[in-house]
Amino acid sequence: MAGSALVLVTVVAIVLAGSSEPAEIRGASVSNDGRRLDVEYAAPDETCGGEPQIRAEETSSVVTVTVEIHRRFEFGTRACLLRGRIASAAVDLANPLGDRLVIDSSTGRPVPLTEDHD
């Protein structure tokens, strides 16, 4: 009986812990001063969800952007739809973007950019 309780606790911990998955970046807009990217990405439906974790790694020629989504559910009947909607999140850059290329870390492909018209 003690072994059964231990297994149950382990399974519950796995379900609650979830996992992080990279999100597919669809595009980004650049602020007028070039120091902020508003990134659009394929987000999970609301039942899966937490907040996105977004970061940018910068070099002199490239900005590599990563968006990760923490999924609450791992298995069972409450499967997550990882591409349920389009969402956006902002990331600040240490230096203006200038003519640097923006790359999606999950695909290795360039991210289509538009200018922000604030």
C-alpha cells in the first residue's frame, strides 16, 4: 500500500510540473528606437497555459530570440494544443537592432520584421 501512495504522489508531481516547449515565432515588430521587439508566436490554448518566457541573445550581427511556453499538463485527456492562437510578448534589447538579423532559436530561420508605428 505504501508503494501505491508513492507512485500516486510521483504521478501528481509530474502532472503539476508540466514542461517547457519552444514556441514558433511568426514575426516581430521593432520599436522606433530599435531597443524593443514585440514578438508574435504560436501560443497554446488557454487550458495549457502559463506565461511565456522570452529572451534575446545578441551579437554584433544577429539577435536570436527564444520564446518558451510552460505547459501545465503532460498527458491524459487534457492534451494541450500548442498552436491554438497567436500571442505576443516583448523583449528589450541591450543595443538598438540596427541592421542585425533576428533569428528564431527554435527553427534557425529569420524572423519577419515590421516597424512599430507608435
